[in-house]
Amino acid sequence: MGSALKLRSPAVLMAIGVVATLVLALLVVIALTLTGGVTAVSDNAPLIAAVIALGGVFTAQMVSIALDARREKDARDAQRDQWEHETEVNDRRAKADALQAYLDQMGQLLLDKDKPLRQSKEGDEVRTLARARTLTVLQSLDGYGRWTVVQFLYESRLVDNGHVIVPLRDANLQETEFNMADLEQLADALEGAYMPDGNRFDKDWAKNWAKNRRERDEEAEEEERYWEDENE
């Protein structure tokens, strides 16, 4: 693939055309010399010039076609890059809008004078609504946005251990960064949620996660000490 692209580059085609023209002209000269001697070459100078001119025209056409193809490819690449950039910007804007709308809606539920979410009981419609909105927005966000939602729920005292108002069972929390303190504070609310590795949260998962995290931290510390010793 890479070799084929190089062969189609204008510079390479120019070189090929020039070499081919010279070789063809040389073959004509040799053929004339063998058949008619040196005088045949001088007598047929217009023929040799025509061969060289034809080769130049052919080379120029090949280079022109290659340049047109290069310009078309560059234009397509620029359009694709622009489309990808606009898509990324629109995606970030959509996620930001979805997160802001969720925070506004939850704020209204928390501040509702008649049925405030924080004072609701299990089975109340307001809790069902809050959970549905939470699961929906988590599905549409990236890791940072999902962590923002979890942090909001925690700071709003909606996912306190022992008093979970908005359970995160079945919530999509993949790509979300947690530390051990987070898991301990949110354990009750996280039960049954899909964690960063795609598995559901439970006590066994938390134990394995903590073990793996400690091992990774120990390996990182050991590597850091190794390089410090090497640099001394």
C-alpha cells in the first residue's frame, strides 16, 4: 500500500517519465546506429527529438494527473478532518447540555417545596423519576461526565451509605475513575452498577479491585524507586 502510494507521487512519476524517455531515445539512437550508422542518427534527428518531446508530453500528463489526484485527496482529507472536528465539538456540546439539563432537573426535585427529593420515601414517584433521569444521563455521558453526576449525587446526600435515595443499580459507570475512598463511601449506592471494567459492583468486585489497585500502586512505586536508584 505504501509502495503503491509512493509510485503515484508526482516526483516519482516525473523521474520515471524522464528515465523512460531517455531510455526510449537511447534505444532509437542505438537502432539507427546499428541499421544506418552514425549518419542515420543525424539524418533522423527530428525523429529522436519527436520521441523525446512525446516522452515529455507523456511525463507531463502523468505528473498532472498525479497532482490532480493529490489535490483531490488533500481536499477529501481536509473535509474529513473538518467533519470529525465538528462531530467531536457537537458531541462535547451535546454531552455538556445533557449534563446541565440533568443538574437543573435534579435541582428542581431537590428544591421542590411540596415533595423534596431528599425527604422522599422508597417507592415515591419522585425517587423513580430521579433514578430514571440519572440512568439515562449516565448512558449518554463519558467518564468525566459520569463522575460529575456521581459526585453531584454524593454531595447532594442522595447516595449516602445506609440512606440511598437514588440507587445506581444498572447504571453505566464505565470509563469512570474511582479510588478506594470513593468505593467505600458509595458502596451501598453502587450495588449492581456497571463499573469501569464492565462488571457489576458487589463486595467481591470491590475486594478484587482494591487488591489489583494495591498491586499496581506497589509496582509503580517499585519502578519509581528503581529509576531513582539508576539516576543516583
